[in-house]
Amino acid sequence: MSAETLIKALMHRRVPQILGLYLGGAWVAIEFSNMIAQRFALSQTLVDFLLVLLASFVPTVLMLAGVRVGGTPYLPTRFRWGYGWPFFRGYQPLNADELKQIETLNQIRRDISPQTSTK
């Protein structure tokens, strides 16, 4: 996979926008807490606490971005979302064999864990 394809996939999945919005929101929250701490003579540890809290969410934001990018059928990852279709299948409509496979797997799942009905 070329770097250009990866960049296009990242842009298509809006990863830079997600990360940019998070970082912008974190900056606004830190500035606001700093202003409140100075205005009301609060401890600066409030700002430090908020900085650590927001920094701890960066991995979560990156994981969200990874799921959004990794879920595409066009990247050569070991996993792809869906029913385990072959690589390069893309987002084409399901054919009759694939629909039958889905129904068979759903029936097996229903047989293994039947839902109880309430009357």
C-alpha cells in the first residue's frame, strides 16, 4: 500500500478532523480552566489535572480513528469488518451465495443462544 493511498483513506475517514477537533476542544478547555483558576484564585492543580485528564483521552481518540480507518475493506490488514469476505471485495452488493451464508450463520447463532420471549 502506498503512502498516498493511506493518506487518502485517512482523509476519507476524517481522521485529521477528529484529531483536530479533539485537540482544539482540549486547548479551549485548558485555557478556560486556567482563566477560571486565575479569576477565582483557585489552585493551579485544577489546570494540571485537566491537562492530564485530556491527555489520557488521546489514545481513545486515536483508537477511534484507527477503527474508522481499519474498518475499510481496502487496507491490507489482518482484519476487516463484516462477515470475513475476501480481500478486495469492496462495498459491492451481496450476491445470492453471500446472502445464504449470512442466513446460515444467523440461524446457527439463533440456535446457540435462543432469545426468550416474554408474554
